[in-house]
Amino acid sequence: MSLTIGLINASLPSYFPQRHGVFEAARQMLDEVAQQGGYTIAEASSIPMDAAQARDAMAEVKAAGADFILLLHGGFTMGDVVREIARDSLPLGVWATPEPVLTGDVQLNNFVSLNMSMSIARGVRDLAKNPVQWYLGAPEDTALTARLIQTLRALSARKALSGARVGVVGGLAPTFYNMEVSSDTLLGALGVWVEHVDMHKMTDLMSAQTDADVAAELSAMAQAATVQGVSDVQMGLTARAVLALRAIAAEGGYDALAVSDWPALQENPGMHPGAAFSWLEEQDQLPVASEGDVLGAVTQLAVKALTGRVGCLLDMTSPDLAADQILMWHGGGGPLYMAKDDVAWINHPMIGRGTEASPIFGAIADYEFAHGPVTVVRVARHGTAQFVVEGEVQQGSAAGFTGCRGWVGNFTGNQGPCTASDIVTTVMEQGLEHHFVLVPGHEANVFGEFAAWCGMQSLDVISSHSGLPKQS
């Protein structure tokens, strides 16, 4: 659904904003941004001069479906206008344009007005729950445009999550207590609904698929990646898992799935669905979190909404602190577009190992991540907190474990550059759940703003140290 910007132009009675074309130039820039991002603009029909007129302007743009109020100071704006608008809980941005001339009489006095407005907002609004963003710059200022676009991306993701639905197939993996989620807290924090689906629904649907549909899915999978050593029976079960999970998502209207991929599916029908997860993420853009990880699925939804791409759900598997790198890995799931080289469908390397049958339980995607900048993120604490760092996939000392993998180093947190040792310290002492989502590109700023608009706590990087963790 498109984000709607509620634009309210404000000023004291004055001809200066009109004389300098402030409102017209701002609207032209906003129209271009809206067209590029697929946003809608609902502009108030009058310029409010007092609280009563501000109420009318708010009512008008809210009736038009505004998700975000942008209050544009065309000229000095009275405090009662700002106070009335800031009392509403809708996300709010306050924009002031610079002075057109710097000699003679002050024309707009907009910076002072912006300063006053932000101060007034603090007095009437809980900024931790309902932030206010400020913007200072001319419509042609690229830094201003970038700042505004970041806000609109963050708010679009916030809107995308509100009402999103996660289907949990089979429940949480046994004893993974750290991934238990309060569905009430999650719904209150982010508006995400969780619905449980019995594992038998998946297995029954797997049995019900036609041979023709299974063959068609297998053909598409074989064109995308080479099948290496996986039996026809196991590849067939993988395709059936794809079709079953796709049907569950469609029937339930689920935006993402969290699936308990072990141990029930190894007992019946005798497979692991890791390759099915990869294929659904690659082909359908449907996030599928393993081990019933609801917040992993929520993190995937946020990543998809913010970047337009499904990331890869991973463990921080093996830190190499001497090399200042961490191996990010998982033995199941991961969209294929993230691969550096060709991808192979291989037998799951862990389930069944050490037995006479050896690894026979299903296929996974095997590849190394393409080198380059990445963002690593986790929505945590029932949807009330977020951890995010930027890094770089680099060459490591070894190829890494079989599965979806890559060595990540050159970390940067919200307080600046940090080491792999700092990241390990943070993960342990913040009590972060052991799945993280990795997505190409440096996107920490927009993830941070998204978290702030959602009222989430930002989980800071904790510097490596000796001694006991500090409790907060």
C-alpha cells in the first residue's frame, strides 16, 4: 500500500513565502520524490494561522489517508499551529527552507521557527513513542532530499509491517526458548499478526501435489542451480515442500512464514526443507525463517520493505577474532541472488550424519556470498528492539561451512567502526537471538530511522572488555 504524505503549508500572514515561491518549489520537489517512490500527497487546502485552522488542516489530510504529516514552514509559523499538529500521534516531520537573501530585512525567519516548533513538539508529545523528524534545506538541496527519502522509506516499511501476517508452521524448534515471542507484544509494537499452522497441513499438502506440478517446479529449480548428489526422491520432496508452503502462504494471506524444519519433517515425510526455503525466497520473494523463528521472519519482512530484497537468515557461526571477521552461515534457506558464483543443490550436510544412511534428509542451497558491503540486522525482544550493523563480505581464511555463507568484517555500528570482538560481545551481552538477516548494501541509517519511528529500542554495540557484563 502506498504511503500518503499529508502536506500542511504554514506561515504567518505574509507575502514573503509567495514572493519567493517557497510553497510552489517545495511541492514540485515533493511531487518528484512521490513519483519516484510511489507515494501519494494529500495537501491541505488552506494555510493555518492558528490552532483552530490547524485542527481543520489536520482533519482534512487525515481524511485523505495521511500516514505522515509534513509541516512546511514557508515563513514564520505560530506556536499554536505547531502545538496542535504535534499533539496528534501521526508521524510528523517539520521542514523549514533557508533564507532567500542574507542581507536587509529577514524574509522568512524559518530557522527560528523550526527551532521553536521542535521545542514545542517535545513539550506535547512522547518523542520516544512518536518521534518528530526535522528538515532544513531548499527543495534543490540533495542532502535534504536524501534525508526526506530516508524518512519515507522508513515509514513505508513501518506501514508494511502494520497488519502483516506471519504463518508459523509446526511451531518453534524444540528448546529454542530464546526465540519465544509474545504475539500480543509483537502486535502492539509493530502491528504484526502471528498465526499458527499445524505441521500436518504442510505434510498433507505435500502428499496432495500432482506429479506434473512437482516436475514443473523441479525443472525450474534445476535451471537455477545444479543438483549435486541429491536423490530424485529428495528433490521431489523438496518440490512438494515448495508447493505446500506456497499454498499455505496464499491461503492464509501470510507475508512470511516461520517453519519448524526439524525434527518432525525428518520423521514424516523424511526430508529437510532448506532448499524449499531458498527457492521460495528467490522465486516468490516470500521470507521463510527456519526453526519457527517468528522474529527472524519479522526481520525479513522489514528487510524486504526497506530494501526491496529478501535477505538471508543466518547464524553468527564462527568468529575469527584474529582476522577481525565472523563467518555468517546457515545450513538451510537463503535466496540465490546473493551468491558470488554458481549455486548447487546438495544434501543437507548435518541431519543424518554419523548414521549408516548418512545425509539423506533433503537438499539445501550451497554457495558463498558475493563480496561487498552488507547490513546485518535483527528485530529483537518481541518486536520492541533492533540491532543493526554494517559490514563487508570479504575473503576469509577458509571457504567456510557447507551452506549459505560468507566472512563478514569491517564492521560499523551506530557509534562508529567496531571490531568482530565488539560484535561478539554485543551479541552475547545484549542476549540477541541467534538468527540475523544479512542483505547486500549499507542500509543501517534507514534501518535505524525505521526502528525509531516504530518506537523500538536501538541495541548499541558494546565494546569488547574483560570482566562481567554490565547489567541495565
